[in-house]
Amino acid sequence: MALMITDECISCGACEPECPNQAISQGDAHYVIDAARCTECVGAGDEPKCMAACPTDGSIVKDPSHVETQEQLQAKYETLH
């Protein structure tokens, strides 16, 4: 499952450089995550790096419209790298 950034985002930019897949970019209202590039850091760590860097609670959540298994996320990571 890819992650998504909610309207709680304060656009501080802390998440963008932490993403190993370059899936985060500045959107119109706040930062956004490209679901095609997001692996929830599967393959790159134990937890999503963007969530760990985010200073607000609830700004980065699982995207229910992009459900993927751990195996699918790992395969996506390997394709990207």
C-alpha cells in the first residue's frame, strides 16, 4: 500500500529528502506522494522514512486506494533501483 499526504501537511519539506524512491514532491496545496514510486520504504528500511521525518501526526497515512502486499512493494522497490 502506498502512502499519501493529507491536508494536515504543513509543507515543511522534511519528508521529501528522506524518500529513497523520490516519490515525494511539492503539490499545489501541500506535498504529495507518487503512488507508483512509493514502497513504504520496503527494501530501504524498517519503517517509512517520510513518516519518521514528519513533525506532525496524521499528515502521512496509508492510501486505501493503492493496496499492495509486502511482496509487491519489494518488487516495486527492486524495479526502481
